[in-house]
Amino acid sequence: QVQLVESGGGPVQAGGSLRLSCAASGRTFGNYAVGWFRQAPGKEREFVAAKSWSRTSISYADSVKGRCTISRHSAKITVYLQIHSLKPEDTAVYYCAAAPDTGSAYARAAEYDYWGQGTQVTVSS
């Protein structure tokens, strides 16, 4: 069982940056692929980024490509999502998710077994 806790969200001006954190308890991320998703009010949850460390597979949504980096702390207990050049349309609750690492950077939410509670990101213009 893996418990995930996101942090690092908050209000930010357009053009700014944020680093979201996803901390694991119970286990490390050593054997897990991690994905980030977001959900804006009135919209469905959408894929943001994912990474498999076993084969270094990585995937980013077109909406954040070039502005976003997913990384992992060397101790493998925290995964980060860095987003630059934030836009008002990035406003959403951001969730991290984990799945046993089979080498794929899953973009489908259904592939993930464990989810955090989310952290709110609000970008003002």
C-alpha cells in the first residue's frame, strides 16, 4: 500500500512557476511509475505528466510540454512536478498517482492504483 500526499500548490501570478511535491509513505517510489493529473472546476480530470524510472519513459501533455518537468528525489520518497510560465488555464487541483513500474509512462488515470488527495493551484492573470 502506498499513501501519497501532494503539497506545493497555492496562488501564483501568470508567468510564475511552482514546484509541486508528491510524498510517498508506506513505500518508496523505487518500483512505481508516477503520474500527475489535474482537474479544473466543471471539467474532467486530465493527464499532465508521467514518468517510469525503470526505462526512463516520460510523457507530457501537449498543454504543458516545454513548461513542465517531472523528477524524483534521490531517496525516492518524493516526486516533483515543476511548471514554468504558468497560465490561468493551469488553474486546477493537481493530483499525483502511482502504479507498479512496468516501463511505461501511463497517461490514463485508470492505470494508476494509488492517488493523493490533491493540491490546489490557482493562477491569476
